[in-house]
Amino acid sequence: MKKNYLLLYFLFFLFNFSFGQAPPPPPPPPNANDLKKEMISGEPDHNSSKGKTNKNIQKTESISPIEIVESKPEKKPVPHVVPKFPIALAESTNKNSIYYFKSIEEKITKFDTLISEEQLISLTKYKIHSNSINPTYLDSLANKVYKLNEAKKYTEAIELAKEILIQSPNNLTGQKEISYAYKHIGNTDLANKHFVMMVKIIKSILKYSDGSLKNPYLLNNFFEGKSLYEAKFGCLPDTSLVLTTDKRLLGTFKCFHINTLADLTHWLPLLKKGDYYIQK
């Protein structure tokens, strides 16, 4: 009888087991496209456990691709090469030449903006070689006009600057100081005209010289070098005169780290020993 009960219990167990719910299979792995869609759009995926939240997921920042730039060698500054002055001195006395000295002086007086750097330098060369300027006199006037402008005596400065320009029309100091004085009395028209001429003179000097021992500045007089420094570098340089072993009289200019030279040999006959150092 006991064996019959056991048999019935076993058959009942098999019957219930065959109709019972099988354990659910493991969930499938998340679809990559759905996950990407959820991250970008912020819309929840209802098939994902993360989709049950009502909060939107903010759009993530995209990562820019790395740009590979080819490195280029650093460009070295091109040194200034001083060209040889191409105009013969004889052109200054040729009445049919554009370098005739009187024609150039007239262009400067009329503020002709088409005047060339070569014409300005050729006039300086002519004045030096013809001994038609007195560097001592020009320096004396230049010192006085500079001090008058510093003292705000602009009317007197204008009259004195005109005297410089009569003897030396392309004189840097004369053009610079008269421009400064006209500006401070309110005559902007003449101030601008003289200023433009001053700039042209500076460009002509720097084109055909660099202040080196090989290519010293070509100036009418010593004070022009001071005016050049003040206009170009904003400072008044320390100066001296040196007679070299090859009998050149060089004006030296020093301001900050800038050291330059000017050829003033044409001034030598008007000086006496003690006015300059002698190179040994």
C-alpha cells in the first residue's frame, strides 16, 4: 500500500512539472544603434532599463578629429642689402637731367611728392662735393631751432628753420623742426607737407646707407643724425666724432642698443684738432 502512494506522488509531480513555467532566458545584449540613438536624441528606449527614467539625457559633445599640420621651417629675416647709388655726380650739373640740383631744390620747395629717393640723395652728394653747405653753420642753426621748439617759441623756430632750408632744402632737421612748429601753431597744412618731405628724406638716407662702417649715413651735417634718431627711434643719441686711420671723419650715434655711423669727412676742413678723437 505504501508503494502505491509513492507511485501516485511521483506521477503527480511529473504532471505538474510538465505544465510549469520555464525560467526566462537571459535578456539580449543592448542594440548598439538603439543605445547611440538614446545618447544623441535624449529619447528613452523603453526596451532598456535606462529608458524608464523621465529625465532627458543631454547631447554629448562630439570630439573633433585631430588635425595634423605639417611643420614649416621658420623664415629667417632677410638682411637689408644697401644698393650702390646709381646716379653719377655729373648729372647734378646737367640742366637737362632730372637730377639737376636746381630742379630738385624747386621740387622740394613746391612739396612735390613725386620726388624720388635718388633725387634727394643726389642733391646731398652735390652739396657736399661742391662745398655749397657749411656743416658748422647748419649745426648751429639746428641746435638753436631745436631749443626754440623745446621752449615753445614756435614762430621764432619757423623763421630759423627756413634759414636752414634755404642753404640745405633736403635737410632732415630743417623739415622736421619746421613741421613740428607749424603743428603747434595750428597750421596743419604746412605741418603735414613738411612732415611728408621729412619722411621721404629719411627713406632716402636709409635706402642708400645703413649706418655701418661700410655704409655710413650720408648727411649734410652732424645734427641731422640726431634728428634721424629722434624721428626713427624716439630718442636723442649720444654723439662723438672720430677721425679714422684712413682719414674719414665719422660721426657716431648711440641710443639704447643702436649704434650707427655717418660720414662727415666734408666737415673736416672746418674743424680743428680737439673737436674729434683720432683713431690709433
